[in-house]
Amino acid sequence: MLNNLNHIALILDGNKRWSIINNKSNLYGYTKGFENIKKLVLYSLSKQIPNLTMFALSSENYKRSSINLIYDIIYQNFSETFNELVEKKGVRIKIFGSRENLPKKIINIFNEIESLSLNNKNLKLNIAFNYGFKEEISKILKKINNNKNMINLEDKNEINNLFYLGSSPDPDILIRTGGYKRLSNFIMYNLTYTELFFTETLWPDFSEKEFNSIIDQFFKINRKYGL
């Protein structure tokens, strides 16, 4: 573990803009972005960072016309890319968000990789796919309403476990690529005291060097947690 750095979250933004700037197809841009996920996971492993959470697709973006391109990339690359991380690098993968309306083939791919990696311990990779925090809260409220006598709202651990990230430590750092300075409906409950970093770099160009530079900046912050 890198000096008590437990968890980094990333909002992966800028694939389509990268495609336009570099005169490439959207499919090529999203594929480059997909490849960069693996590269940053491997770098995080080298730094012994135990938890990564990546915002791959919001529930709002699910409605975009480019969703079929994303499905194609998953069909072609997901298993090969993540099987290597799971089988050779000991990465545990959790994919969270709504699976309603997702193609059955996508759901099967997600279920298979989660099952395959269940006992791995080197790094926990959480991937938010078709996710939105407001939808998460709505589901939690329904769960509480349906189980009023089963959930102890005075118990912090029970409350935490209502959320997708469960008992994982809150992110120490959130990095958003692509230049926009907003959280975009992403794991708001877990970002209470997270240090926020925004970079103009588009996700396919986000490098290990810049990643490490942000980590270095983080360690210069005097974190007071509201005190």
C-alpha cells in the first residue's frame, strides 16, 4: 500500500473528443480508452494501491447512440483483457450499476468475470457501468422501506453495506479526465472527504506519469476531514 493510500476513483471522460481530435473513429477512441483501463490497473498494482473504482458508463450515457459501440468493445475485448488481470495479476472485479435492459450477453460476461475473480486479493477493481447515484439512492430507500425491521440505521456498517461499494474504504482521491469539473452523479455518498483532481487530459491519453503526479500532489495535502 502506498503510504496509506487505500482507494482511487476515476471518471473516465473524453473518449469521443479524443477520436475527433485525432481523426479516428469513435470505435477506435473507445477501444483506446478501454486499453487504458488495463494500463492504469497494472500501474496501480505496481504501486500496491488496493482499491480502484472507475466510472465507465453513466445511466445517462446509456441512452447515447454510441452505446452499441461500447457493447461491441466489451464483446471483443472484455474477457481477454480482464481475464489476464484476474488470472495472472490477482485482481478482483466488481461491476455495479443497473443491469436492467442490458443485453443478456453483457450480463453473462460481467457475471463470469466477477465469479472468476471472487477470491482474488491483490487489487479490487470496481467498475460503474450504467450507474447513477440518484438511482442508487432510490434503490436503497426502497430496500429500507421493504425491510424496516431488518436494517439497523444506527449501525454505520449496515448503512455502508446498503451502497454498491459496501465496506470498501471511501476514495482518498477522485480523478476526472477530460476537463469538466463536476461529479456527474457518481458515488456521492462515498466522496464526502475525497480530494478532487480535474485534468484537461482526455482519458485515452491519461498516462501513468500524470497518474503518479496526482498521487504526489495528494500526499502534499493536509487532510483535516472537516476538523
